[in-house]
Amino acid sequence: MRDLPTRYGVLSVPNAADDVIVRFLQRYGEWGWDETCFIADNLRDGARVADIGAFLGTFGLGLAKQRRLGFVCFVETNSTLMPLLARNVERNCEAQSAVIEAAIAPAGAELTEGVYCEGNLGSLSYASRARAPGSRTVGAPVETKDLAALRVQFGEFDLIKIDVEGLELDILRGELASLVESRAALWIEANEDPETIELAATLIEAGMNVHYFAFSSFNPDNFRSDERPIFPFAYEAGLYASVGAPPVLSEALRAHKPIFTKIRNRDDLARALWATPRWGMAQWVGRTLPEVVALAGRELRGEVFANFLDPSAKIDASTAPRSALEQRLKRTEEGLSRAESIALERLEQLRRLDEQLGTAASLALERLALIGLERDRVRERDAQIGNLHAELQAAASEAANQRHARQAVEEQLRAALHALRQSQDEQRATAERAEGLASALRTIEASSTWRATGAARRFLSRRPMLRNTLRTLARAAYRVARPRPRQ
């Protein structure tokens, strides 16, 4: 993807240098500008537009640049283009809009495979047709809906542009009556095939006014003022179908020499298609009509400027067309031969590139294998580090538990030592009291009173009742004799 400054603003385009529309946007900064000018001249402000087959959004964005549109619905089925289309619309659309990824198809149709021409991403088609050489295929669209469903979802449109590469007539069958009633205008690509003739006849039978508008793909007033056409005299064409007043063609567009004619029947369209240039030679560009006729006639007769005045190079007029065609065929064959040689050289280059790519792929696989082994080693080291970390955490937790246990044991030891010291102090105090009592006892026993009362003690010891009576009397006498507190 890359961004290009264009007439519509900055557009995101795919990295496809050979795509037709991308080439035009890159060189001229626009695509189909005369087409949008013609349609815009026939739209009112506030119109609602459906751009079916929007590609990168140039049609809808071009209309929104020239008219104050009420709403534009961009519909595209190519998933590859959807992010680019959505970005282009978000950045540049000057009207209320919606971007839809869907294939618009006849009601009940099942689309399974699409085909597009290489070098033309906008040619994606889901119509039943033989694959052309160089074409590519894509899978089924993300969503398929018919035109009626689109109108129910977003309401009626003032203009419906349909560019779906062959499904136009099938999409419109059954819808024309309601479209005529709603007075919606149609803008449909006109290709050189029987389906286009049948489409025009169907529109006319439905009561619509059909006009043919063909315009040069090269706009001389292009955004970048580039004067070199990519495809000389290559015209794009479409059918404009409407109800009511016929479309108008501005003087500015007339200056670009478009083809604009009313289509009344099949023959009208066939003649218009026949008279529409689709290709021309570069040396015809900028020539007047007589000069173009002269150059085309000489090309047809096989004459070349280098010897056209040489009498010996004169060509028999009776065989001129045949001779010219034979010469052109010969030149074509020579060109094909040169192209074949170039193609063979390119194939050889591709073969060598394939070998180089194969070698590079093998080296890449080896490097990927080494990277995988190194990644496994790193993961193993990470696992080991994780295990060591867990073990360290467990060891730290165990050390903390042991530290707490040690502190508890130390507290218990301190308490035991304190209790032991108290017990020793009590033992010493008891021993001292015992020693004091023993000393007092020895003093008593050594006294004369103790010895004098020995006989009485022995007498009383043999008479406990008498001893208890005496003790009771002694206590009573003590209570009587003890001092009384003063009153």
C-alpha cells in the first residue's frame, strides 16, 4: 500500500504498478474524471448515490467533490481493496457515507469464484464466463446481497452506478419497475458484448430514457497537467438511463470530444459501440481528423514514411489492404518471435532466480533450525533459572522459619534461666531461714529454761490432751493479757 496525492485528496492505492487505474492515478492524479463531471452535471445537490463496484472510491469521491451530496454508499467485493477504500472514504469523502464489503448479485444467487484479469484489479467478476489467458481467481465474496436488500438497508437512491463486470442485467431484472417508480437514474458500464445490447433493450422496454456517453480515458486537463496519454484514443463508455428529462452535456465536456447520443434501439447502441475508439497509435495524438485518417490509411496500406516517395516502394492499390495486412502480420510475427526470445531469456532468468531462491530457502531453513535449537537452549536455561529461583525462595523461607524457631528457643531459654535464678534465690533464702531456725533452736536447747522444762515437755508429750488443753489456755491468756488499742 502507498499514498498518492490526487484530485480527490490523498488516496491509498495497492502496490500494483501494472494496474490500469493505479497507473492513471500515479501519472495523472485521477481516473475517469470526465465520467464524474457528466454524472455530476445531471445530479441535484443533496442527491443519494450508490457506487456499486467502487474499487478505490474515485467515482463517489469525484461526485462528492462537485456536488453537495446527501449520502454515498460505496460497495466493493474485493477484500484486498476494502481497507484502502475505507481509508480513502474516511479521509476524503465530503458527504455522509457508508462503506460496504459485499457482492451485489441477483436475488438467490450463490457466488463461489471470481475472476479478474492480471493488471486490472477492477475487473473482478463473478459472472459465468470463460477464463481469459492471464486471469486469476478469488474465492467467494464475504457477503452477497441483491439490489433490493441494499435499497431496504439504506433507502432509495437518486443515482445507482453499477460496474460489476457482466452481472448488471441480472442484477436489474425484477428491480426495474420499482426503480422507474422511484425515478432513480442508472449509470452502467458499456462493454462491447451482447449483454450490453440486451441491457440497453431491457432499460428501454422498462420506459427509461437511455443515452450513450463515451469519453477518453485521458483527460487533457488532468490534475497533474501531464500531456502524454498512456493509451492513445482509448475511450471508456457507459449507459445513462433515467426517467423524465434527458441528461445534459456541458460545454467543458464537449471540448474533450466525447461521444454522446440517445439510444432508441439495439442498432443505435451497436453503431455507437462500433464508432467508439478503443485504441490508437501514439503518432496520431494531437493530429487533426484528416491527419489521423491519412496516417491510419497509410498504416492500413503498409506504407512507411522512410520510403513512401520511392517509386520502387509503391504498393499496388488493388492488393494494398491485403499486402498491408500481410506486412503487418509479418511484423507481428517478427515481434512475437522477439517476444518469444525475450520470454525464453526471462524464463531462464526465472529458473536461475528459482535456484537462488531454493538455495536461500535452504539456508533460511538451516538458520531457522539453529534459531530453534538456540531458542530451546534459552528456554531450558530459563527453566533452570526458574527452578533455582524457586529453590532459593524455599531456602530463604526455611531459613526464616529456623530463625523464628531459634528466637523462640532463645526466649524459652531466657525464661528458664530467669526461673532458675529465682529458684536459686528462693533456695538460698530458705537455707538462710533454715539456718536461722536451726541456730535459734540450738540457742533454745542450750538455754537453762529449755533444760529446766525438759521434764515438763516429756510429761506433756505423753499426754496429748493435757498438752492441747494447756495450749488452749495459753492462747486465751495471751488474748486477755495482750495490750488493747486505746479508745
